[in-house]
Amino acid sequence: MKIRRILLGAASVAAVLSAGAVTASVLQDAPRDARPVQDPIGDILRTTPAQPSVPTETPPAGAPAPRSPVAVAPAPSVVIAEDAAVEEKAEEEVAAEKPVATKAIDQPATPARRQRRKFAIIQAIDKVTAETMKFEVEVGGRPVRFNQNLIFAARACEVTTPDELTEDAIAYMDVSLQPRGRQEGRQIFRGWMFASSPAVSGVQNPYYDAWVVGCKN
């Protein structure tokens, strides 16, 4: 009888531990709510009152136009005398000039590799309520929910190398439309986002806009 009670107690403890592990796994995979990124400069600009507009000065009234048209005499043509000695000297100077040597741009033997970052910084806006927020999404981590509907998941985030012509931040994102409480969502974007061209590579939806603004560690 004692052995049976011990076995029942051990089974109940194992069941409780298993249920706790399943609950923790579900909470870990669930998307978290978006949190705004600290932007002290933007806060200062938003709280500073606008400067009063400078009054514009009205231009003085001009003289009235004449009733009858005024005849304007054409300017006399100016003829520049050409000196043969001056022309000959100019031709000698042109012939003596040496062509400018063009220097080839040094290119590295192997292009530098782009640096990966741990977080992608996303800017999102709700077109209906005009709510906007800048938040972070961890690469390969928990998805982030914006405005109860949009879910963002980052797969990669990298910055350009110094030898590239344009400084940019690039992120590979998965964006789904899944209202809170529903089990399944609808994917509305999957691919690379470029911070230098948000109008081309961002999320374009009738109700939401979203784009990447940078990468950070």
C-alpha cells in the first residue's frame, strides 16, 4: 500500500512538472507586445513649442505701366578684333598642356563581409488611428505584436560595409496579420527591407505601413 502511494505521488509530481514545462514553452513562443524605442531627441523636438512665424513684408507698389508702348532701341553689336598673335599663343598653350592622368580606384581583392546585428529596429504606423511606434525585434527571437494585429519576426539584420557606396541597414522580416485571440494568421510580407528605400521594400497594407530603420546589438 505504501509503495502504491509513493508511485501515485511520483506520477502526480511528474504530471505537474510536465504541464509547467508545456506552459513555459507556449509562453516563450507567444509574441510579446511592442515597446517603443527610446528617442530623447524626438521627445525634445515634440515638446518644444514652435517658434512664432516671422511677419512678411509687402512689396512696394511699382510704377504704373505706360498707356502707349515704348520703343526700345536694339543695343549696338560689339565686334571683337581678333589678333593673330593672341590666337597663335593660345594654340601653343593648348598644345603644351599635358593630358590629365586618370587614377584607377583601388578595389579590395575580396569584398568585405556585412556585419550581422542582433536586433532590427522597425517603424510601424496604423493608418486608421494614426498610431505610430518604433520598436525592436530580436533576430531569431520572440515575435513582436504591434497594435494587437501585426506580428513581426526578424530572420536577419545586417549593415553595409565601408567599401559600399551607400550606407544602409537591411533586415529579412516576416510580417503576419493575426488579431489577438486567433490561432492562425495571414502572412502579408516576407522578404528583405532596406532602410534607404522604405517606400519600395516596406509593408504596404490598406491599414498598416511598416519599414526597417536600422540594426543594433
